[in-house]
Amino acid sequence: MSNRCTWAGPEQIYLDYHDTDWGVPEYNSRALWEKLILDGFQAGLSWLTILKKRDNFRRAFAGFDPNIIAAWGEDDVQRLLQDKGIIRHRGKIEATITNARVWQKIEQRVGFDTYLWNYVGGTPQLNHWKAQEDVPTFSELSTQISKDLKKEGFKFCGPTIVYAFMEATGLINNHLVTCPRHADVQRLVRD
């Protein structure tokens, strides 16, 4: 694919992620939660590191089933701290368990998918960035979502993490206008 967003590559796993996953509108509550958790683990690291470990994370975290993870305790934290296939950060592991419990409350109350998509009125924000240096790392909206998630009890969800999450899950379309995926992902929006 020519004219990809300039951040994609050069490794094939990164190119594949850009070409098939990044920016695609995600409407599944569990999948949205998984991506938010992975973005939290990415804090301070490169996304490429997370991509390379994503299958290990899925194995270690029970397929990112928040209903399973919500019941975990210190024994599970200790088990995960020994797992060389993931990022072994106690704070992020403990936050994942806490966030699973918060997800359950939001899911039961309104649906985690509905909760998040309501911020954009159910339709992704369509941006028209021409150069990667024009793309911000956070926005007023990501700051608001971050504050609201923290009020709910979420951890590791600052404005920059939330903005990256919004890009990844298609809440905003931040593919550069020169990238073929800009139009492709826009066609995937629900009516």
C-alpha cells in the first residue's frame, strides 16, 4: 500500500496493523476494553512492543475477558509478574484487574461500547490531517473521556492513552488524507 500514514512500518507486523486494524470502528464492548488495556500497557513504551506481545497478553489475560479478570487477586498478579511474554509492571497488571471490575459496572449500566461511542454521537470524528506532525497526541475530547473514565474508577487512562485508543478503535479517523485507509475505514462506519 503506497502513501500509508508515515508512522506505519517498517516492520511487517506494524504495516499489517495499520492496513487491517488501526482506525477500524470497533463496536464490541470487550474488544474496546482490550484495546484500552493494551494502550495502558503501552504507556512509556513503543506500540510495536505491544503488538509483538499482543498474543502473549491475550493468553495471559484469559482472552481479555473482563468477567474472568474481575475475579482475579494477588495470586494472579504474582503469576503475571512472572510471565516473560508480557509487560511485567505491577501497577499496570493491578490496574487491569481494577479496570475489569469498572468495565463490568459500565457494561451493566449502559454498555461499554455505548458509553464510549456516545462521546462522538455514534459516528467517528473524521479528521483531515495532511502530515503526521499535524496530528496531536491528545485532544479536549480525549481529556474529557480520560477524566470521566477516572471518575468511574479506571486507571492508566490519561488523555494521551485515550487519544491513542480513540485512533486505534476508530472513534476518530486519524489516517492521513493521503493514506488509502482514510477512506477505507470511513466506509466501515455503522449507519
